[in-house]
Amino acid sequence: MVNPAGRRRIKKRKSRGEKNGVRLGVLAIAVALAILLGYLTARFVIGPIIGYNADESPIKVTEQEKESDGKDADDQKTQKTAAAPEKGYALQFGAFSTREAAEELSKALKEKGIETEIVEADSVFKVITPVIEEKDDALKALEDAKDKEVTDVFIASFG
């Protein structure tokens, strides 16, 4: 059939650039879908298997940060003394995962004439001396402990 205008219709072909635009769009959708599926798999399948709870923050909050949350001063002091010794220095002889192991070391040190106490911090039981306010006094106590043949000891600062 002849066109009324007397011309033949010519089909226009799409250029290569137009085809690439479509391909790029499909690729972007595929990448976004892969990322979304990866996230969902990690969060709801792999996470529970390995015991990771995504609703809990892995960042530990320190006592100082808890104190600055707007609590009154009296509550701050009682929390700090219950969790950690007051400000100063102490000799630390060891840190253990069980209280029994810490008590064994504490008894052995008392037999050598060293006064100790056990403090729990972050599920770790630390064997320390009573807190000393001055650093020079802590250094003297360290030398005295070494004179009593205690080798695994260092000065820990608190506060």
C-alpha cells in the first residue's frame, strides 16, 4: 500500500546510547536489590545464628558517660563507688574471669603480707590493693611488692 502522501515509512532505529541507558537502569535496580537482600539475610538469618543482636548497641557505655546522662550527684557517687574504686592509684596483681581464681591469688598475697581487695568491672575480677591517692606512694608500694617477690604487678589508675 502506498502512503497517501506518496512516501514510504522508514523505521527509525534506536541508537546505541539509548540501549545503554536502559541497560544501566536495569543494572542499577539489580545492584540495589542485591544489597537489600544481602542486608536482610545478614540481619535476620546469619545474625541470629551467630548470636548477634542488631537491636543492641555493641558500644559499651562507661561509668563517666552514665554519670553525664543527667542523673543527680548523689546517684552518681553511689554508682561510681559500687562499680570502681575512688580516684587514685592501686597495684593490680591480676584479672580473672572467675571470682574463685581471684580469691586464690588474694589469699596468696595476704600470706606474703600484702593487703588486697577484689573489684568486679565488666565481668572481670581484679585483684588490687586499696587505692592510694599519690602516685609517689603507689611507686613505693610497687617497690615494696617487688621486694616481697611479687613479679606480675603494675600500677593502675582509677577515676
